[in-house]
Amino acid sequence: MSNGPTPRLLFVSEFAGDDDWHYPSVAAALAALPELIECSPVRGFSTNRTGGGLHFRRLLNGAWVYLRLPFALAASMARRESVAIVCITTPPGIHLWCALLGRLTGTPVVCWLMDYHPEIEARWLEQREWGRPGARLLRWLDRRALRCCRGIIALDDAMASLCRSRAPAVRVESFPTWPSRELSGLEPAQPGRRDAKELELRLLHAGSLGRAHDLDALSRLLDAIPVRCRLTLLGADERTRRAFSALATSHDVDLVVRPRLAPEAFAKALATSGADFGIVLLKDRYAGLVSPSKFTAYAAAAIPVLTIGPPGTTAHRLAAEFGAGVHLPNDPGNDELVRAAEQLMDPAARTTFRSRAVEARDWLRRYDAEAFAALLADMVHPDGA
């Protein structure tokens, strides 16, 4: 690469700005590589994530990304730059557009798969008889797009496995999200002080509940726990507060609600929460489609996880492989509920979980912006050319 013009990477993401720590950290890491790679964002006119969901401004913002990309690609090609595309899957379906443009121009494309559109929409459509042809079309388009990619980076093993089944000849790697700058420097949080006779279980839920999460299995687990629980919500939106308030009322749980905080304040609140376990939830039908990132905050503070959902997520891996917490399926039997409750309440088990959470934190620290940039560069230029 050193004999020609500096390679340029078009980083396609609706929210690629300074507030989205993945972009600036990856851009800086790419610039620090021995063979410099310049990173140019192709983003929406607004990088503000507040007020998410589907609304007119968000549609315009996403459409702006689609419109900007061919012009940015044409400008780089006109300058005879060695150009490649990496796309984060926001706005939805953008990797289909990137793959088409890459195929037409011979430009390498790497897909950094976040929420797996259009498979999310395909699974919704296939539940309705009238929508099944649409689901088949979306999956055909997705397979064609993935097979045009130079590489695919998935958030967890379940997502990577689904991608490999659709693009078996393409290099697919699993790479979990890494914590923000404020979280990455945290020391292991200490368990909250309590009287020797106090059996209270302290749970923490960071962030909000989306459509991929529900509280059914957590509710059944609380029924199986014989002591009072304290549940802290950290940075929850109004919908999440209402859902957990109803849960707390029906199970006599002490609910502590903390508002949305600035990154530094959030990190401090996490480290001083005194939580025994951090909650990660995922519905079975979203396995391989989304990967809850709450585990990054808990792992940064070495807080054990209570993960409820399907296997294949990184949170499940922390519990099952590292022993850094408790895993429960979404439809647990009575024996599983009792066993999980016993593990949550056992002081010796908690001590083990916390020490394993420190080991898991150290393992996850290998997945950082520098390692991601090296992977990205190798995918874009596998022969070093």
C-alpha cells in the first residue's frame, strides 16, 4: 500500500460522529496503523441518536446516507484513490446498497453487522401469510449482498453463524462491541456493603428495554427467589421505567431509578452500584439478529451477568464459558428456576462469579478499537497490497 496513494476507507454509518465512540476510536486506530488508512465518514445530516425509532426526520436522515454514498465513492475514484467501503447496518438495509455499489465499481466492501436488517423484517413478514413472499425476497437480497462482501464482522457467535450459512465463501468474524472511553478505565466494582444477616439480592439493569426484550422469565425467576430484591435502573427511558415499575410492584421489589447520565457520571454510578448481577435480556426470536451490548458496561466494571435468553450472545458466553454469571433460558422449567435462584443467592457462588467476571473483563479487553482496525485492514487488503 505504501507505493500508491493513501488508501481511503468510506465509513458508512448514519451516526458516525464524535458522540458515537465506535467511529472516532476506529478512525484513530486506522490512522495509527503502520500503513496509514484515511477514514472518511458517510453519515446522516444529524448524528444525534435521541428520539430513535421510525419517524420522518429519521427516514430523511437515513435517506441522506444512501444519497451521499455514490457521490463519496465517485469522488474517491476520480482522485484515483485506493478506496474501500465499511458499512455499519444503520440505516437499515444499507449493506444491500453498499454491496451493489461495490459490485458495480469493483470496490471492496466489509459489512459490520449490528442489528441484522433485513432479516428482522423478514422474520416479521413470514409470520403473516401475505408477507411470506416478501420475506423470501428480502432473504434472497440479503444473501446476494453478503456474498458480494470482502468480509463480514458480526457482534456475536449466533449472528456470525447465521451469516456463514448465507455466505459460506466469505470471511466472517465475531467481534463484540467494546466499552466507551469512560468505561474502559474502570477498576472492578466492589459488592455493596451489607450486614452478615442481610440476604437482599441486588440487581442492575443499564439502559432501556427494546422490542427484542421482555420481562416474562425475569418475573418467574423473582417468584423463585425467597428474599427481597433491590433493582436499580440506570439510564432507563420512560417505557422501561413503566415496565420495571409494574414488575417491582407485583413482586415487592425495591426499585431504584437513576436518570440518564453523562458518560463519566454513568461510569461512576455503575462502579458504585453495589450490584450483585447485571441483567441482560433477549427474546429467542432475535437470536442472531441483535446482540445486547449491556454486557460491555457490566464487564467493564467486572459485574457478573444474569443473562436470560438464547445461547450464542456474548453475555451468554460470559456466563457459560467463563462462569461470570448465571444464564437462564426464556422458557425455564421449575428445576432451572430453582437452580438459578440458588446460584444467585449463594454467597460463595457470588464470590466465584465476581472473580470470573474479572477474568472475563480481561478477555474482552482484547477486543478493542486497535484490534478491530487491524481486522478491518486485513479484510480490506488481505494480501497487504
